[in-house]
Amino acid sequence: MGKIRRGGYVFVTWKGDHSPRHVHVYHDGEFIVKWDLDSRKPMRGKATRRVRVLIEQLEFEGAL
């Protein structure tokens, strides 16, 4: 499991998790979105622009 804190959000991924590659995003312990990293769209929940930007930054850094 990988857990990254950035901008008040927690981004969680699991090695060997089911396809497609995705990240779970939480804020103050509350689920925000399950984001499909391959299709760049939500699988469940809604992502604000801020969350999408943070995901893009983390992907660029190789953290996701």
C-alpha cells in the first residue's frame, strides 16, 4: 500500500490491486473519489479541479 499526503488530501494505492490502475482519495478521513489513472476519469465519487491537479503532479513525479 502506498499513502501520500498532499494539499490536505490523502492518496492511497495498493500494489497488485485490480485493474484499471487507480487511486483512492480522502480528505479529513472522508472518501472523495476513486480515480482511474489510465482513463483519467472518476470510477466513483467526484474530483474537484484541485484533486485532478494534485493527481497529475503526483503522476508526473512518479509517485502514482
